[in-house]
Amino acid sequence: MTITHKHIDEIFEYDGSQINPSWAFQEFGIYGSSIITWIGPVNITPDNLKDFADVGLEIKSNYMANFICEFFDQQPPNMRIAYLRQRLLVMIFREILTEYGVQTEREGDDIFVDGRKLSISIASVSLSSAKIHFALNLEDKGTPSDVETIGLYDIRVNGRQVFTEDNLLDLINKTATKFIGELETIEKDISKTKVLG
């Protein structure tokens, strides 16, 4: 499976519609499986909510690093595989944070730092593809008042700010690259493994 990663420099809002099928092709002309990343606010409108548990809740933030992943390799698309890949992405990002000295906790697909929520995520499928949205607060601003949140720029290790605008793109690219590498390794392992029988 070939996966294309493209980072978009333009700042725009994630409103939930970007998780619709073939968004990367329609907006950027990217064929096939892809990861699109960008910086921008999140404000998911009620008609674009995909998680029944989120109905009636506010999902918003002034400033987030967004990942939209789309996969066409499973036909028909498989919701379980979509969620397994989502968890893999979350765990890879936690592993990268550990390399920076940042200690985290995980509850399902949510990442917490010092008990404060850093990320949001959802996985879903359409008739043609599986989609993941994964996003990380950059600042603790514009988030729901009933949720304790933290942004990447708020994180300190030994009194030092870990993430800034200077290294954010490196963090995004490293995450996408490691995620793609894991998925490609799985495909290679499948191709060289003898089937039991």
C-alpha cells in the first residue's frame, strides 16, 4: 500500500466535513491512500459529528495540528481496522512524545498530559474508504469550558518549553512518517509470512 503525506501550509478550519470520502482528492488532487496535515482551528458542527457519544457536546479549539488519514486498501472498508489504525497512530505519537521527554497517559484514543486532554480523534468508514481524524491542541484556548485541556506549546519539561512553531512541522512530519512506516512494515510482514495450515 502506497500512502502519500502532504502538509498544507494554508490555515483553515476543521469542521468535520473533511472526514468525508475522497476529500484529499477533491481538494488537492491526491489519489489513493493519504495523510493530509495542516494547522488550524477545530469547530465540529452538529451535522458533521460522527461519534454518537459526542452528540450535544462542543468539540472545538482555536489552534490544532490536524491529521486526516484515508485508506482505500480494504474493500469493503473495515471499521475495526480503521479503529486499530487510529490507535496505532495515537500510540506512535505518544512514543514520539516520550522521545522528547514528555510523559503522557492514554484513555482509548485520547492523550493526556498532566491529566489535561491534548488530543481528539475519530475513525469512520464510507462505502469506498476508511478515515481517521487526529488533532492536537497547540494552545489551551477556545476549548470547551467543561474539559481540562493542554496544548503542545503549553508543555514544559524541566521548566523548558518543548514545542514551538520552530519544531512543530518536524513533529508532524515525524509522526506521519513513522505511521506510514509501520503500515508499510505490516504489509511486508504479511507478504513474507507462511500461512498456517
